[in-house]
Amino acid sequence: MNPDGAQPEDRPGVETLAIEGEGTAQQGGLLKQRHVQMQIAGTLGTGLFLGSGEALRGAGPLGALIAYAAVSTVTFASLCSVGEMTSFAPVRGTFPHYASRWVDEALGFAVGWNYFYTNAITVPVEISGAQLLISYWDSNPDHQWIYLAVMCISTCAINVFGVRWFGEAEFVFSFMKLAMITILIVIGLVIDLGGGSNHDRIGFRYWKNPGPFAGAGLVSERNLDQFLGFLSVIVQAAFSFQGMEIAAIAAVVTESPRRNIAKAIRKSFYRIVIFYIVGIFIAGLIVPSNDPDLLSPSVSAGKVTESPFVIAMRHAGIKTVAGVVNAGLVTSAFSAGNSFLFAASRVLEALADRDQAPCIFKKRYKGTPIPAILFTSAFGLLSFMSLRHGAQTAFHWFLSLSTVGDFLSWATINLTYLYFHQGLKYHNIDRKKFIYWSAFQPWLSVWGLTIAVRNIGLFDRVTDINVPLFLCLYGYWKITRKTTFKSAAQRDYITGIPSIAATERPHRAPHGFWEKVADVLF
């Protein structure tokens, strides 16, 4: 072990990873810096744009804002944790591999399958959400299967064509999403200040009536009912942040992964604040929590269901822009489904590489794990359940199943980091010499782990499925493989980790005005 903590360069005996078909970073990753920067926005979809309506209805504007802010701290802690581990070891399998390597192989097996399941089941969530948005124009139930089929086939095709096609598609979609949410925030602020065609200055009117908090309708005592309403939207808030760690999953197929992942993680804080926190704040200003058009279980199947931003624009008399924005929201939902399919298939491929999944899923054709992609794509067909039970029913059911899985993944990421951090100290590795490290660690991970575990315990109805499944996966691998928790001395910080020289290209500073602008944005 290198005592000064620097990454291994050209020392004999240090293995480097052979990335079959997709190339090593030394040969040139298929995803560029701009692709990685946009991947954090890739999972922006129904959770923020459509699901924020349920958050406002369930908790009120202030309750929804607090819920999103609270969950954002767990997400940010997890991003910092996985970002630092990826900066040290940009390898296939990302945090499930780290959990196996530095904590316990059984934990890596459990969280790997949990993460696959969580992301795979989210594909039909996004497709169902897109169908809800399409009903803005066409609510004819006889046409819904066509939209579902087109989206299922398209998400599969983009991933089958390879990581280059995926990267370019997601760059375009994500750029559109970031531009759209920026425009929505500006339009929402204009509406709030009376700039709509009706010139109605709203201000904080809806924070006064119907009020900053909404009740869950479960108990008669007002304060307790409002608190239960706040707790009820934690799931929705968590779903909105799901998948932001996808940039780390794509590290193995990224050019200069350590530098580009580090840059993406550093910018994630500002994107969380601007696009999530400010977005839900503005939505709470321009739509009352008791607006009947907000997404809720009580809305009958077949009724048009819309984003709070679209509702506000219609109330303000801005009709043409509302249709254009709704089209952008459909694109966002489709793009998010595409990103979740990518993440799930790559984790399944990595599990197969470690003999923790059927070996067929490690097969690659020109570098693309076709069997893993096709198997994951099959989950998208679950969206057709909405044809029988109603798109809103399917949307809520899939959302509930996937969200607790997110908290389990985030809890594992932060737990793994604590083991990683302890092992670095034992082996005298100075993490401050990494390309990326967080000055707030390990306290960020302590916070992230604590809040994630606490939130898991809030949702008994969902944890009746997710937590027992996770524990069964963990117990199965631990008993059959007789694994043990790794002591600090057993944690391997060398084998299979490529050197900095093998992954990073020489840094080229931006030249000219437009390159500098692109460097700030991407």
C-alpha cells in the first residue's frame, strides 16, 4: 500500500481493469464530460414535475418544501460519499461493488439486487407518468396502449444501440429539462408577481389560505394531522431525487472518470438547490394545495392530470405555453425512464460479472450488455397495467415500491463510505490527495445513514415488501457463501483499481468565451 495515499501509478503488481468492449478510460471513454454533467439531471422526471402536485396536496407549500429540503440532504450526502469512492476506484459495479469489497459481500449482493429492482421498477413509473401527461391532449382510453408501446420500445432501443447513443440522447433530453425547469421557475415567478394575462398578483396568498401545511385527513387533531401530511410526502420527495447517483454508475464508460465525476458531484449541490428546492418553492406559491386539478388518488381515472406549473399557467390565462410545457414534461418522463433503464441494466451486468447474477447477463455485444438491457426493458411492460387499473393507480403503486428501495440504497452507500473512510485511515491513505474528496466527511455519511434508516421506518406499508426482501437477499448470500464483515486490515485498496495515469487524460483548460460558458454549465 502506498503510504502517502496517492493513487497507484505504474507500480508492478497493480492490476488495471479490462473493460470489455466499452474500452478503458485510457483508451477513451465513450461518455464525455458534458454527458456526465447532464446525467445528474437525467432522472428529473415525473417525481419533480408531476409528483410535486401530490406533494403540495398532501403537505401544503411549506410542508412540501421542508420535505424536499430534508430528503435533499440525504441525497447530497450519498452523492458526496459515492463520488469520493468513485474518485478512488472508478470500477464496474460502483457502490454495490464497494459494499462487497469494503464491508461484506452479502451486503453488496443485497444492495446490488435492491438497486436493480428499484431502478427497473421505476421505468414503468416514468412511462405511466408520461401517459398521464399525454392525457392533457388525448384522454381516449383506446389510444393509451399505443403511447405506452412506443415509449417502451423507444427506451429499449436507445439503450440497445449502445452507450454512445444513450449519452447523446440523454445530453439532449437533460439539456431540454434543465432549460425547461429554468423557464418554469421564471414563468412561475412572473405569475406569482401578477405578470399573467389576468394580472393577478398572488404573492404568498396560498400560504395563508388554505395555509402553509395540509392535513393527511387521518386524525381529527389539526397539528398531528398536518405532521402526518408532511410524513406522507417524504416518499414523493425521495422519488424526485431518485437516481442522481447514476453518474457514478457510468464512471467505467466515462472519459477521465475521476475528474469528470468529481466535477459533476461538485455541481450537484447547486443543481439540487436551484432545480429541486426552488422548483418546489415556486410551485407552492402559484397553486393552492386544495386545487382539484392536482394529482391525487381521488381524481377519477381518465381525468386530465397535470403538473402544478401547467395548472398555474392555465389559471393565469397562459394557454399556448402550457401545452408546450406539458410536451416538455412528457419528454422529461421518457428521458428519466431511459436513464433508470440504463442504471438498472448496468448494475445487473456488474452483478453477473461478480457471479452474483446469471452469467447470461455478463454477455456483451460490441460492448453493450444486450441480455441485461432486454431483461430490464421487460419491466417497462408493467406500465400496461394502467390500461386496466388506471394510470394514476399504477403510478402510485410503482412509486411506493421503488422509493423505500432508494432509502435502502442511500443507507448502504453511506454505511459503505464509513467503512471505506475507516480503512483509509488504517492503511495510512491520505484521501485529501484524491481528485475528489469532501471536507464534511465522515459526518455527511453519518447524517445520511441516520436519516435514511429513520425514513425507512416511517413507511410500514411499503417496508412490508422492501425491507424483508432486502434482508432475505442479504441472509441468502451470507449463509450460502459464509461471508463475514471485512476488518480494516482485510479491505483491499489496490487490486483491480486502475491508476490515475490509466484513466485520466491531460486536462485542457477552456479557451474562448463559449468554451468557458460550457465549462460552467457542463
